[in-house]
Amino acid sequence: MAAVDLRGLSKAFGLVKVLHDVSVDIGDGEFAVLLGPSGCGKTTLLRLIAGLETLSDGEIRIGDERIDQLQPGQRGIAMVFQSYALYPHMSVRANLAYGLKNIGTPANVIAQRIDQAATILEIEQLLDRKPHQLSGGQRQRVAIGRAITKSPKVFLFDEPLSNLDAALRARTRVEISKLHQQLGATMIFVTHDQVEAMTMASKIVVMNAGRVEQVGPPLEVYRHPATRFVAAFIGTPQMNFVPVNQTSENGGWLQATLKDGARLDTRIATSAGHASPVELGFRPDEVAVDPDGALKIEVEVVERLGDRTLVYAHLSDGTPIIYQDHSDSQVQRGDRVGLRPHLHKLIGFDGSGKALHPELAA
């Protein structure tokens, strides 16, 4: 079994604590993505699993074995770095073989594993080239191939796509997803790019300031964010947040009055006993253009993207609003538009940042 169990992990560099009691279970064969902004601790967490940093507290297990006290080479992991880390004077074949030779792997086994990795990654024709003769995407394939030849229990990826251009990044994203399906291996992937996380992961671990904010499947994290941070971080463009001035009850549901006096009905039950929301959130595609809508906005910028139109605007109190319109929208800068957020999509956020979700529609 190659399940990864992180139990109460903490890490401090001197007096600076960068990870706080992180506990995550990653199942055998899962593709887990550690997602968060720069400095949130995701790469440090990956390096702790790899054995490149030492724990301040906690345990790391792969299957039934505790591995945090083992040397990196004894942990059954292989890591793919952002910088590729290829030896420039060696051929691709020699780069793939180097680690295996160091641990005394028989030559015939090395040749077999290189052939297997080259076939999976379609780099057979590159085996005799040097790294400087390869494109960025080819170098990344070689780095992944070196990990495959080790036959690890767990693959670790540290932002491996960040050095690639946008088109190549998208293609490589698909290739890594295919690789995961082929190998059925446990993979842990670090990124700050939520598109990579949403498209590749079977489980997303959202991190912020050294803590885990939420763990779950991509669509669950997107549709049911646990906190305001998760709601803001997941989604492009990000969720809209409207400040609430006061709340009241309307038929058992919470009704929010905004700063400009507008009232928004919700399907957040007042009987749930939670704190009153200080903000309401909705995504740009969860709102309809309606002259009678409660939100009155003034348009600032219009982005016509072909398949859709993104409209950037603001309320009378200056609160920014982004909404998605249809592809042939005629809206122009300076227009005043009414918006009606979808009733069952409005999420509340209390003063601590906790999300208050609507009940499911009947």
C-alpha cells in the first residue's frame, strides 16, 4: 500500500513556525494537489515527505511504515523538481540511469526500466541527446522519466510546470494526468495554480499560512468552500464578496441588507444557529442580468473572450463586482446594470471567515 498519512506535522525554522499541526490522509493511488499561495508552506510540506527537511513534530507514514526517521533514499519516493535538475554533460539515457547505478541496480534491470519509462513518456528518440538539445517540455519529461525508473511508492512533484509557457503547460498537464492513470501510483503535486489543481487532482489540500484550510475533491472544494480564503482562492475570476450591513429573517431564511440599502434573500437557514454573515459571496457565473435585480452596478471594464464576456463593475459603495455575460453581450463601459444573484448559490461568511452554505433546493 502507498497511502500517505501525515499526522500533526509542524515545522519551524528557528523561531519562525511555517507549518502548524498539518494532518492529511492521501489514499493509495490518489492524485493529491497541495494548493496555496507562495509562502503557505506547501513546498516545505513536500520536502518533509521527501526527507529534504526534518520534522519539528508529527509523523509521516507510507502504508504501515513510519518513514520520517528514514533517509530520503529509504523512503520509497521519487521527486520531480521545478528546475528539472538534469546533469548537462550526460545524455538522457545516462540521466535516467544515474540514480539506479548509484544503488547498484543490475544493468539489465536499468535498461528495462529506461525502455519502459521512455515508452510511457514517448521520449525514445531523445535518449541519446544532451539536455541542452531538448525543449523545456522534453526536459520535464526526462525529469519525470527519471522518477519513473525508480519505481517509487509515491511520486512527489514540486511545481513542475511553472517553467513552461502557457500552451506547453496545458499539454504537459494532460500528459501527467494520463501518466497517473497508466501507473495508478500515488502522486503528490505542489502548485499555486488553481487551474492545475482543479483539472488534475482527485484530492485538493488547500493551504494558507502553514495550515490546512480544506481537503476534498476539486468540485466539492469549488462548490462548497469551507472558508472565505478557499472561496476567494479557488475560481477564476474569483468569487464576489458583498459586505452585509444587517440581517433579518424572512420565512425562516436569512435576508441581508447591504450598505446601500439593497436587500438580498438567501437560502441560508436562520434556524442553523450560526453567527450572522458579515459578507455574502457569489461567483461571476452565478448571477443573472435583471433590471429589477437588487444589485445596481456601474460597468468599468468589459472583457470579450469569444465564448463569454466578463464584466468588471462596482456597487455604489465601491464594492467591486465581476459577472459573466453571454458571448454577444452589448454591455459597455459606464452602463448601469441590475443583477440578481442566484438564490441557492449565495454563501454567507461570518466574522471568522467560516462559510455559511445555503440549503439544497427542494
